[in-house]
Amino acid sequence: MTVATGGGVATYGAVLRLPGLTPLVTVGFAARIPATATAVVLTLHVAVGLDAGFAAAGLVGGAVTAGVALGAPLLGRLMDRRGLRPVLLMCGLAQAAFWGVASLLPVTALAPASFAAGMFMPPAFSAVRQSLAASVPDEHQRPAFALDAMSTEVAYAVGPALGTLVAIALPGRPGLWAVGGAFVLASAALARLDPPLRLPGTAAEDRTAPPVRSWLRVPMLVALASTGAAILMLTATELAVVAGLTARGETAWFALANAVWCAASLTGGWIYGGTRRPPPTAVLLALLALGSLPVALGGPWWTVTLLLIPAGAFCAPALASATETVGRLAPDGARGVAIGLHSSALMAGAAIASPLSGVLIDTVAPAAAIAVAAAVTLAVAVAAAVVTRARTR
């Protein structure tokens, strides 16, 4: 792995000097905050505000996740055919309607409504990634997607924290309205920016999409599976760490362990984006799995925190590499669908990891959740290596 000439700062500086990139990264980050806060706000609203318990809150949260997974490629298709602004208008109105009436709904109605809201989640994540894939020159794609991975990491750290503060400070209707207002503002900001989603020179009226079978082939499927496997590994590790610390009566230390884990991921993403010849996705996935395995050893909070450093170092690089591969393999007329499928793969990885890890933690041990996730991730890494070798022959 060779570091690019000029170092990481110079590399990222060159990316941010590209026309429109700094506003895209800034607005994209802000637009992701309400999406990352949604789960915790709804959880606290259902479990505490409605006093319906965490099982009901999990049902509502799962409905949102399922809606996002199903809706992302459909919204991507609309973005390919109609552009970004009509999709953002539709999504902004849907979020305003949902968050405006959510406080009036019982759990039985809130779950299907949350599913619908998930389907119309403003495409802040996919729009930024689609724009990066379409508008950033090839020589700058790696640091651009590394920046996106690091931005996502920070958004997932900041969003839930802000969501918790909103739910506590503004319980009930005011807090839900605040989240809805944030979604509307995010949609308006992205619509105002209207980043390019297609290659320069493509006629706006040309929305002809190539047949799905022409690009949704083994390489793309493996890239999507790599995304899902990385999220599965991260989710299983998080749940196992929480379970292990809770069993030792050290749950409060998870915040520090998680902060160190995120910092290691950001550092890894920074180094990855500044390299000239980084390892391929298959190698990064394997390193993510192998780096996470020692966390299964458990121990006191300080041991777990140290073990999370090598585990975190390959989080952002693996995700950035898989995202870059999806963007590169997607044809221009179907890039929205492909990036939407990438979002679905992220959701699917988390949706599979949560119940699977929960069963393993309850019936075997927290270490089993990490071991099984690592085995799955390594299997996907091997498949990615085989496909990459076949394509380069």
C-alpha cells in the first residue's frame, strides 16, 4: 500500500477543490443527520413516550429499516429517470406528513406508517454517492469515497446523540416535529444544491436505462455482498461488545470504547483515501474480519477498547472500497438504481446481523456472534477475490 505523493492532506485538498465538491460534502453531511437520528427518536417515543416497551419500539424501528431497504432502489430508479429534485420534493412532503402526525398514532398504526416513511426517506446518502461516482474524475474517486465513508461515520456518531437530546428536551409532538422539520430542510438544501447525478455531457432528457441484466451481474452482486458483509461484521461486533460489557457491569464504558472504535475507523479511512495503490476490497474485507476476531476475547472495558482499534482501522476503508466498486460498475443510466441497491445492502447487513447476533449472544456467548460474522465476511472476501482475479485475467 503506497501513500500518494503529497500525503493525505494534499490528496483530500485536491478533491475538495473540485467544482461543487465542498458544498456537496457539507450539505450531504448535514442532510444525513436526521436520517441517522430517526431510529433513536422513534425508539424513545415508542418505548418511553407511549410506554409501549422496547419490543414495540424494535418493531417500529425494523419497519423503518425495511422501508429504506425496499425504497432505496426504487427512489434511485426515479432519480435516474426524473432527476433529483422531483424525488426530494416527494420525499420531503412524505416526511413532513409522517412526522407531523406520528405523535397521534398508536403503535399499531405507527409501524406501517414508519415503513412508508422509510420507503420515502430522502436519498441523502445515495445522492451524494451517485454524484461522486458521476462527477469526480477517476484519479480522485478513492479519496472522494473515503471522505464519504468518514462523513457517514461521523453522521452516525452525531445523529443518534442529537436525536437523544431532542427526544429528551422536546418529548412527544415537539421533538417529532423537530425531526420532520430537519428532514424538510435537508431535502430543500439538497434540492437547492442539485448535484450532478450523471456524467458530464449527458443530455438531461436522455433517461434511457440499460437493461438490469446487462450490469447486475456477478461482479456487482459481489460488490453489494461485500457492503452487506462489512455492515454485518460491524453490527455483530457492536452488539457483542455491548453484551460483554453489560455482563461485567461495565455498560457505561461502551461510549468510550465506541468513540475509540470510530476514531480508529476515521484514521483508517483517512489513510486509505490517501493511498495510491490500496488493497482491493477482498483484502480489506478479510482484514476487517480478522481484525475484529480478537474482540471476541472480551475482558474488562479497557481491554475491549484496545482490541477495537485494529477492528476499527478497516471499517471505513472496507466500506469506501465497496462503495467505489459499486459506483464504478454501475452504468450511467442506472447508477441511481445501483446506488439504491447499495443502500439496501447496507440495511440488509444490519437487519441480518441484529437477530442473528442476538440469538448467538443469548444461546452461546457474545464471542460466537463475532466469530460467525467473521466467518461470513471472510467467505464474501474469498468470493470477491475470486471474481476480481477472474476479471483481471
